Amino acid sequence: MTDQHFDVVPVGSVESPLADLSQAPNQGDAGAPPAWLVFESRFADAVRDLHVGDRVIVVTWLHRARRDVLRTYPGDDPSGPVLGVFSLRAPDRPNPIGLHRVRILTVDGLRILVDALEVLNGTPILDVKPVLDPKAER
Amino acid sequence: MTDQHFDVVPVGSVESPLADLSQAPNQGDAGAPPAWLVFESRFADAVRDLHVGDRVIVVTWLHRARRDVLRTYPGDDPSGPVLGVFSLRAPDRPNPIGLHRVRILTVDGLRILVDALEVLNGTPILDVKPVLDPKAER
């Protein structure tokens, strides 16, 4: 099992004003800007039932993250306790998958604007899923 | 970008009494049984701050899913409307990543029992993340 692995394929990418890591907040509610989800045309059939107002979870591949980090500081605060990454939302982790609960503001074909996304411009998108419990924000 | 892809590596796998797809409920609150998350020893440092009572999101790779499905029926109900998979939680989708909000019941080293998990025995685990808002169930 140690050598087992799977391929993930981007279904699109994020267009965001966040150009480098120093600008990126740790979570979407910490001042992240709206961002466009730009899907590849071959996934149009998967996208087409997304509507303005929908709350969805965007699943991203945090392509700038380190994958060899198993313990780190919460929120990049070196004065905090070091914790295992499965107890943290830090991007550095064995599989740098990001989960982002957002609301859809605009739908323009393969381009979908969401209200707040804390990832860098160019981040690959792996999946979009509906939020099951509308009361649950994240 | 069309040819870009990334490797995901299992950090462990699920031990569950759910042996085949006919037994698996669609969501964890639809009668899913407790299950063990069994981590590989090389990820022990990432696991070790998980505690009984923690609410976490388990990220899985739904290895039995089809990846060429872009539209399907909600909840495997053929009488329902066909929708794009980004508006559904169906396992069949371009990147069959599962998200499962669970509570930890037991911690025994690299083996962690969670309260309800709607995946088959042997499903690979990609990541574990803490729930940010404890009021949010899923």
C-alpha cells in the first residue's frame, strides 16, 4: 500500500487578486477577496447546475504547499504549540487539499464568482460540492 | 493545463463493516456505522494531536467511483432530475474525493474510531482536518 497513489486532475483554476503567499489570509473569513472559479470547457456538464446564491465547498489543490510537513504551528504563529497537521488547517500537509466554503455571487458560463476565497491566483480546482446543511458555514 | 495532474498518496485506510456498495448509505447520517481510520506509521506525527471528542473532516479517495460521470441523479434515484455532479454529493465525479464530518470516539495510536462513516471497507484516506465551526455539522 505504501507505493499506492492516485492522480487528481484540475477541473479549472482560481482567478484571484491574491498574487503571493504574504497576501493570503489563513481562512476565508479573515479578509479573503471574491474570486473567480474558471472551469475547463470539458467539465461544462458538471458545472451547469450551479446557481447564484448556492453555498458550495470548493476543493482545491494547494500547489505551493510543502508535502513533507507533519507537524507545524497553528496559523503560522511560531509562539503557538506545534501540532500534527491533521489537527490544523495549515496548507502544508501530505496531500495539500484545500476546503473552502463559499457562496456563489455570479454565474457566467464556465466562470463562477464566489464571495471569499483564501487561495492564490492560479490555484487548481479539483471539485465543487454542495453544502448539505445550509446553517453550517464551514 | 489539460495535461496537468497531481499525485495523491493515501495516509491510511478505512476499516468498516460496509463491504459492498449496496450496503453503503448516501450520507453519514443515513445509518452509517462507526469505522476505524487506520493510519500508516510514517504519518504518526501528523496523527498524534487527534483526541477523543474532536470533530474532524475525513477526506477520502472514493476508489470505486467512476470518473467519467459529469451528470447523474441525486441519491441514486432515477426518478429525480439529472444534475451536474458539482451540484451533487454523488461519488461519481472527475476527482472522487469524499468529505465526511465525524466525531472521534476512540484513539489507539495509529487507529482512530469515528462515529459514522459512509464509505466502503478499504477506502483510502487522504487527509484529516479539524472542523472550524463546532456548530456546523457538515
